[in-house]
Amino acid sequence: MKIKDLLAPGDVLVDSAASNKRELLSVLAARAANGQKLATDSVVSDVQKRDELGSTGIGGEVSIPHARLREMQRPCGLLARLKQPVDSQAIDGQPVDLVFMLLLPASSQLDQLNALATVARKLRDQTVLRRARIAGSASELYRAMTE
């Protein structure tokens, strides 16, 4: 699986604003739900419930919030670079500025694990992170993640 399998160019946001983690998750989940033509309230609720189980902040100022949804046939994502970092209770205690939200099919554990592993691997690459943080546009951020 590749990032391009999970992320479309139109699902990338630059300088997204949120004042806290709950607002961040709500805004991104609503955007992802609309993009997939899913019920916004349900997706927002599922993403927030998953985050309450444990932080999705993987360290390095990166978070991968996700939810498993019966309605999803294949994994898809939404990438956001934040205008200001937000406290996400990440494992390293650092606020996050890069967020890759995943909506995953509930029926396929293999797809879930492959998608999470693909995103985590990419977001641990220091060159990718550096390029993502200096990207001047959504298209540059998309290229930083997919090249």
C-alpha cells in the first residue's frame, strides 16, 4: 500500500486552524466525512471515541487519528498541517502540527493495519517531515507525502 492509495490531492489542508485537540478532530473528521459522503456526526463521534482510548500522537509532532467504520469499503485519509501546534497528548508530550486522519473499513483488519503502517512509516521519515513542514501549498504538501 502507498500513500497515494489513501490520500487524494484534494484531501490535503495547509495552515488548518484549531485551538485544541477536540476541535481539531471534529473539523478534520467532518471534512473527511463530507469527502466520503458519510454522516458527519457519526464519523466525528467515532474518531473522538477512538482517540479517548489512547492518544494517536505518535511523536515527532505527528498524529494519526483514525476510526473504523462499517460504511467504508477501503481506507482513505485526510492530511492537515496546522497553523499552530495543538496538544494531542502524544507519546513524547509534544504538540502536533501534522495530522493524517484515516477512515478505515471495519471489516478488513489487514487493510486497517496496512494503512496505519504505511502512514506511520512515511511520517517517521525526517526528509518527508521537513518537506511537509516547509510546503507552501496543499499541492506541495501532497507531493512531500507521496514522492
